[in-house]
Amino acid sequence: MKHIIKTGLLFIAVLLLNSCSNDNPASDPKENLPEWDKSQTASLCFVSKLNGEALLTKEADEETIYTQLRTGSFQAILLDRCDVSYSGTPVYNPAVALAKKLNCVPVFARNQWNGTVCEGRGILLPHTLSRQDETEMAPGCYSKTVQAFLTSSRKEPMELTTVSFQSEAQVQKAGSPLLKHIRQGGIIVGTIKKELLPQLETWVKENGTLRLEVIESASSYRLFVLGSQRWVVRDSETKPSGSIQYIHLQIERLKK
């Protein structure tokens, strides 16, 4: 009789344990991360309207953006839709103009031509550029990779890639190039239309141990950070000013 009672109690305990485990959602992977090592952390600033529109519509906008950025200390500044206009003489490249004011080195990451305007992103680096690579992922979709550094000491190089997705075809065709960047140890910071985000999330799940961080916003585009599990966004802060959003990112590369 005692054996039956013990068996019954054990069975009930197992049921209760299973019930509790089903009621609790899976823990956040970030809960198991080591303590934040700021010596392995890059500070980036992403500047965008996040609506697919040009960042600067007139030269007066340069001063507004410069005022917001001049007191920051970043390993890279990414200027979304910082388009280059060839309609006049000289050619107007706002990334170059801002780089002069901020004492940075400018790099242009093209997307596509729209009449006399080359749409794309500007990358501002606080150091000389040793290498840059461009990859055509799909029509109207190019990635640009530059060598940046984790900290201002410039002892820890990092491969920084930026890209923008505006169609399902672009996300679909970008799979292999994205994996190549990630397997080379790089980090990808880009934008994507919000309706395409589920497609990107599905691709991430299908390709093993990748980490995708999405910065939420009320706009039609989302900012995302993609890399291996070694890369983690420790902090993000969005500072809106008018129609422009200044998103400060703290991205750590975990030690092996």
C-alpha cells in the first residue's frame, strides 16, 4: 500500500513539474550573458528618418545634424539615405560635408540610382580607412563593409557592414552574402521595411546560431543588428530631433 502511495505522489509531482515548465516561457538568452565588458564595446550612432526618405533635403540640414553629433564619441556614424546629388556642379555629397565638420573620414554606400541622385548611406569614421568592400546583394541593394574599431584605442578591429532591404527579393537573395560577412566575424547594421521583418527573422532561425536585434520604432522601417552569438547589443537609445532619429548603439563583442 505504501508503495502505491509513493508511486502516486511521484506521478503527481512529475505532472506539477511539467505544468510549471509549460507555464513559464523560455528564458531570455541575454540572461545568461557575462558581465558587460565595455573594453570590448563599440559605440555607434545611426541617423535616419526610418521612413525611406532622404536624410538631408537642403544644405541647411547639415548644421542641424552636425549640432546633434559634434559632442558624441563614436566608433562609426551611419547616415541613412544620405544621398549624393549629381544635378549640379559641384556634386553634392552631404556625407563629405559633415565629415569635414566632424573631422571624420567619409565612405559612401550606394543603393540605387534615382535620376541624378544616387541613393545610399554615408559612413563616417574617426580614423583613416584601411579597407572597404562592396557587394551587390540584389538589384538596388548593395552592402558596404569597412574596417572600424571596437574602441577609441583602435587596438581591436571590427568588420562593420551596412545594408538596406526594401523588397522580399532583396532579403531572399542576400542570404549567402550575409552569412559570408557573419562567418568572417563581422557585424551587420542595417534597415528593413517593417513588413519584411518576419522574412528576415525566419531566415535567421533557419541558419543556426545567429543573433538578430531589432530596434523598435513607430516608423515604416526598422533598424537591425545582425551577427553571430558573439555580438550583442548591450544598450540602445533613440533621441528624436524633428523628423530625424539619432539611435545610439552599444554593441559588445563577447570574448571566446
